[in-house]
Amino acid sequence: MSLGQTIGTRVAGTRAFAASADAPLLVTMIGAQKPVSEVHRMIEASGAEIKESRNVRLGGRASNMFLVTNVDPMALKKQFEGQVFDFFSVFPAKNTVQDIKGPYCETSPLLPYVRKATMSVPFKKGVVNEITEFLCSKGVTLSHMDEYRSGKDIVLECIMHLPTGLAEFPSVDDKYVLQNLEALGCTVAEFGRVEGRPQAEKAAKN
């Protein structure tokens, strides 16, 4: 389904676009996976300020949701013209409940390469692009990235999959990733391995 078929539709009598440029909007897209940095760049190119985002990859498809402000909805539409998605919408934002992600399987051979990271960085335009572009350039896959504002900082809560070294990208160690994140201005509050479900369940019972 192309953008032109979905972005201007009306659903249950609700307008697809907010009336004013400063009203918060929820941008939702589902389709073939695109680098998070690419989607981020396209939204910011419209003049939008990203307040929060949820980005999830599953089964070869990606779902991206962005809460944005200070943008003309039609400017957002123009940035995504020609792009193809399974679903794309821009609607006035409403209150939402954050989902809680479950743990990974303990027996997965890729589990040793999975990291849970929480970091903050002073807000400036394009700073999240810099962070995600660095990670993507080193073969680090962001399967989850929650982004929100805390005062003058942006807080990122991520699940990262480090490259194994067996495919296109060479392996990277934790120290290298942390040093480069700090060089980009990040304060890393958490960066550690993810435990599988059986271990997590045992710990909860003890």
C-alpha cells in the first residue's frame, strides 16, 4: 500500500490531520525495515520535533511510532511521498499506555550479543541521528528503541544486537561501543547483557 493511498484517509470520521501545526501528532508506519536513522532524518527534515518514539522490528517487518510537535502535517506527508508502507498514518495524538517488552529466550545462540542500554544526551537537533547512524554503521541492530524527553535531555532506552563477526560486519566489544557513545555526548546509565526468560523467571521467584 503506497503512502498516497493511506496518508489522507479518514477513519471512523476522524480527521487524518490535526488542524494546527503546533498540535501533537502521532506518526505511525509499518512495513519493510528501514534504518531508524533514515526514518528519523525524514521526520526531522519536515521541521518536526520528535518528543518520543517506539521502534520495533519483528518477522522482517518494522513498526515505528513517533510523537511529534511543531510541524505542518502536510510537510510530513511531503517528506514521505514515494515511500511504500504496509500502513502509514498521521493523526492527532492521544494518551497512550507504554507496553512492557518481554525477555529473550535463554537458549538463543544470539543472546550473548544482546545488550540493554539506557543513556541520556543533551538535546540538540540531529543528535539521535548521530547516535543511531554510528550504531548502524558498525552493524549494531536496534530491535527496540524508546525515546523520550527528560528536561533538557533526550533519554534512549534500547535493545541492541551487536554484530557476531560472522556476517557483513566485524564484531565489536562493549568498551568500543561505550567509548564512542560517550564521545557523542551520551551519559550511559545502563549497558549490560540481557538474561533469558528462564533465568529471569527464577530470579523473580527467589
